[in-house]
Amino acid sequence: MNTTHVWAAVAAVALLGFAFKAVGPAVFGERELPPRARSVMALMAPALLAGFVMVDLAGPGWSTLDLTVVGGVAAGVGLRLCKAPFPVVMVGAAVATALLRWAQ
């Protein structure tokens, strides 16, 4: 999968998200969505993001797995689980990845 395909997929998902958000109020008006539908919609974006991260991390067919990046992502997840602010998580993950690459 080349970069053009990835960006096309990102654009398609963004357009679908905008379309869903625009159509929802038009169809449902003032009514509330059922709780099950709200929970599914709330979990859709994190699931898609996780999929994009895994494809980018492991490469097509899991052929280009870079363990230094896996370590950086793990450090970011750990920092986020410790309730660190998002900028701290990003810097911590980048520093962890850099240190792992330097140690190689």
C-alpha cells in the first residue's frame, strides 16, 4: 500500500465522518439517538485510528515491523495510562523511540 492509497483512505474516512455528522441531525431532528448507536459512533474514530496506526507501524503484510517504533508507541501508551498530558505523551514517545534507535 503506497502513500497515495493511505491518504485517499484517510480522506474517504474523513468525508464519511463529515457526511454522517451532517445527515444525523437532518434525519433525526430533535430526537436523541439510542444509547447503543451513540456508543458505536463514539468508538468508531478510535478503532479507525488504531487500525491506521497498526498498518503504519507494521507495514503491509506485517513485513516492515520496526521494534524501536513499537517501543515508542508502548511508551506513549504507558504515559497516557498514567494520565500524562498529551504533549508529554508525544514528547515521551519520541524520546523513547530516539533512545531505542540510538541504543541499537
